[in-house]
Amino acid sequence: MLFAIIIAIAALVIIGASFVVLRRDRNADLVIDDDAATPEIVDIADVAPGVAAPVDTATPEAAPEPEAAPKPTFRERLSTARSSLSGFLGSVFSGGINADTWDSLEEALIRADIGVATSTEIMEAVRARAEADDITESELLVDLVKAELVARLSGFDRSLSDDVAAAGGEPGPAVWLFVGVNGVGKTTTIGKLASRESADGKTLVLAAGDTFRAAAAEQLTMWAERSNVHIVRGAEGADPSSVVFDAVESANARNADIVMADTAGRLQTKTNLMEELSKVRRVAEKGAGTVTETLLVIDATTGQNGMSQAKQFADAVDVTGVVLTKLDGSAKGGIVVAIHSELGVPVKLVGLGEGINDLVEFDEAEFVDALFE
């Protein structure tokens, strides 16, 4: 009996010792090595949901700066307008000069969207010069026509002004208003111009004043994000004047240089809407801002209908310049001459494509050369 008790006690001692050894070994596996590298902490906000964040302690190489796309030239983008004008003038510049030559020249200019009154003036000026120089071959009329067109397009200030002092304003942001009918490309023009001005070091605030078309505010917001500039927008259907006013005040608080204000596309025949545009123009200057540019955006493919728009808008607001979009399309090009001759307002910018760099400064000599060569 005693022997059995001794055996049982010994067994219990052995089992207990084994349990202590196992527990000690297990705890040893859980000890943190103080010399081990601390794992990198990754901000969860930078990781897409459901995607493991790799730990990379290597310093990333700087991405190469993308090369800026070259600006388009008039010569390469005005092939359609050049073909149209060449077709109109084909019969004029062949054979000798007679009475029919001048009628054909006038008709060709009218068909090129230059307008009746301006076409007649150009024809008469070319005819007088040809008679004075005793020119008898119609081929030589090309240079006379080109010279007359360049002369009519010259002498205009095509710069975009943000000089509030020159405009008679107090220190504060310059305001550029963009006006025009629906579908001519106002919002896109603002976006491209904002990108360019921001790259040149100007600080900007965009005003989504087209409150009647929700897509316009969304589109302008995307351009603002792309150019890393501030934007002020209101609720759909809000008073456009209040949106522009708030944008000016925001720009003043930020010491921004320029406010670029979009406006709703308006049919020039709607008197009440044109009056509202005049109100936007007045309210834009009630605070710290000074309107230094009112840019009328016209679709070049609309031809003489674009001239009708220009005249109506010029009566409603003090248009300082024209942005002519889609000049690379089916436009005949003559509207450029008509705008300068009939309105006395310069074309400051032209759209030669859909790319961000395709909004370029207008150059009269390059434009005329591209129409004939």
C-alpha cells in the first residue's frame, strides 16, 4: 500500500515538472526582440479598400516631368478654311482682270463669311490699289488681298489685362467675365485659360456662374481640380450675380490675382436674359473686384450668325475681346475679319483643337498666310 502511494506521488512530480518546462518554452516564443526592425506604419487613407499596402522603405525616384505639347500653328490647323477660300477665289485668280473679276472677288469674300459690307470695302480697296499699280494679271491680286486683310486685322491690343489700376479700380482681384450663347465652349475655354494662367504663376478663383446648367458647374469643378485652383459655386438655379460676387470676395480674401467667371449661355434674342447679364457685370464690381476683361466666346463655325450674336452681346456688356472656338473645324475663317471691321473688337484667342494647349493667341499675319498657303 505504502509502495503504491510513493509511486503515485512520484508520477505527479514528474508530470508537474514537464508542465513547467513546456510553459517556459512557450513564453520564450512570445518575447519581442528589441533589436528587430519596427514595422512601417502606412496611412490607411492612402490605401484602397481591400488592397494590402506593401512596405517599401526605398526612396522612390522622382517621376520625369512630362514634356509640354507644342502649340498648334494656324497653317496646320486651318486646312479646311484654306480649302474653302481657295475654292471661292479659284476663278478670281485665273486669267486677266476685267469687270467680272471684281464681282467675283466680292462674291468670294462674302461666301467666306466676311460679310457683305466688309467684303465690298475690301474689294474696292484692292481694286483701287491694283489700278494705281497698273496690275493687269489677276494672279498678282493675291498679295493685294492678303495685305488688305492684314491691315484690317492690325492695330488691336490682343493682350488679356489684369491691371485693375488701368481699369480705374481699387486694389483687388481682376475679374474676367466669359459670355456667349449655349454650346460655344465657354466653360472649356475658362478651363484651358485657367490652366495656362496658373502655370504662369497667377493665383485664380473660378466662379461657376452658369447656375442653370448643373453640368457646367461640374465641368468647371473638374477644370479647377486639374489646375489646382479654387472654385466658388452655388446651388442649381441660384442667382448668378451672387455667385460671382461671392467668388470676388473669396478671391480678395485669398489675395488672388484673377477671378474667371462663367455665365449661363443666353440666346441673344432674349431681352430679359441679356439684362441679367448686364446685372452680373455690375455686381461683379460692387465689392473688391474690377472687371478688366469681358470676353465673348463665339463658335467660328456659326459664320455670320456669330456676328449677330456678337452685336447683341456688345450692346448688353462692354465686350473687350472675342475668343473664337472651333476655328480648326468647318469654319470658313472670314468671321475673324468681320468681327474686327464691324465691331472694332479684337479676336484675342482662338481654339485650334480640343487639347489643353490648343487655345492660342491670335496672330493676324500668321492667320492670313494660313488661309492662302
